[in-house]
Amino acid sequence: MLITNHVLSGALIGALTRHPVPAFAIGVASHFALDALPHWGEWRSRGHFMSVAVPDGLTGLATMGLLTAVARPEQRLAVMAGMAGAALPDLDKPAMMWLGGSPWPAVVDRFHTEIQDEAPDRCRRELATAALLAVAGVLAIRMPGRAIASRRAIRSGRAGARGRR
């Protein structure tokens, strides 16, 4: 799965959870769930992989910046955490390229490799996934809603006022 798609799914997760710790954890889990779905891959060569990975990595990074900027202040940290968690498992690729090894234990790398359902003819599917995740993520980030009230606010009867703008 393209890193940009992982970033977009992480933004959606962060916008919906609105809490950074669960957004990060669910973002990491979403990475593996998306990688298990049929997606574009099985590159002909390292050069072919790099011709896709470099623009995708830069697009993913720009997407992180853009979605962080447009997120409402009360959800910004959760959106960032969701995106970071969703992208984190793919740090193995640049680490192997530039540092000579993966930062993850071998069991994680094996699992990550074994769940992949890649085929070279799925570019359109990958781009459709990106479009769907982008629309859903932006809608979730920009939709009005209440922040989840704290237990203290609920007990004191102030929960109704919290999160209104």
C-alpha cells in the first residue's frame, strides 16, 4: 500500500477518535490491515520501486503537513498521532536502504512481508483508495462535532458545554 494511503487512513482515524494515544495505536493496526488488502506492488526492480516510493513518500509527507494544518486545534494532535502510527511500520524501507537494516524485530518484518497482497496491475485500485480515504479524511477533519467529554465534566454537569464552538 502506498504510504500516502496509510497517512490518509491515519488522519481519518485520528479525526474520528480525537485522542492521540488510541489514534496512534489504531493507526499502527490499520497499517497492517491495509497491507493485507489487495493493492499495488510487486515491483520489477529496485529502480522501479524507487520511481514510485520517492514521489509517494514526498506526497505522504506533504499530506501529513496539509492535514495537520487544516485539522481543528482540538483534534490536531490526534490526527497527527493517527498519521504517525499508520506510517510507522513502513520505516523499515528507508532504514534498510540508508542504514542497512530494519528497526523492527525479525518477526515483525516477516509478518509485514507475509500479509502483503500485492500485484503490479492494481495502480487504479490504489489511486481509488487514495481518493476515497482523502475525501473521508477531510470530511472527518472538517465536520463539526463535540469533543468527547471528560468524566469530570460529565459528573459536574458541564459536559454539554464542552466542545461547542
